[in-house]
Amino acid sequence: MNCHCHRRQERGFALIIVMIVIFSLAILAGGFAFSMKVESRLAANNNSEGEMQWLGRSGVELARFVLSESFNRPKPASLNQIWAGGPGDLTETNGP
């Protein structure tokens, strides 16, 4: 009876060792999958770096254009103009 009990403990110990090994391999596989996900994102970002640089430059040029055009337009309407009951500018009249 003593031999039978000792064998059960050995089987239980082997089962625990196998479970620890499987758990360790699962953790390693998860880490590898996460690492590959990060690497693929970095590669995608690297591929679109040139495109992003040109998009940034075009945004700067658009901002320069909008700012240069704002000086050529008349001032926006405000509450100090005659139509809104304000005093108006010196060049502003009610007549045609």
C-alpha cells in the first residue's frame, strides 16, 4: 500500500511540472505575439513617414495661404457697425 501511494504522488508531481511548463510556454508565446504586433505597427509607421512629412508641409502651406488671404478681405461685421446700431467706421455711410 505504501508503494501505491508513493506512485500517485509522483504522478501528481509530474502533472504539476507539465502544467508549469505549458503555462510558461503560453506566456512566452503571448509575449512573442505582442512583440510581433508592435514590430508590425512600427514598420507601418516607418513606411508612411514620408507621406506624413509631405502632409505636414502641405498643412503649413495651407495655413500660410489662409493667413495671407485674410489681409485681403474686408473686416468682418461686428456690433460697432451702423447696421447693428453702432457708431460705424469713418468710411461707412447709410446712403447708397
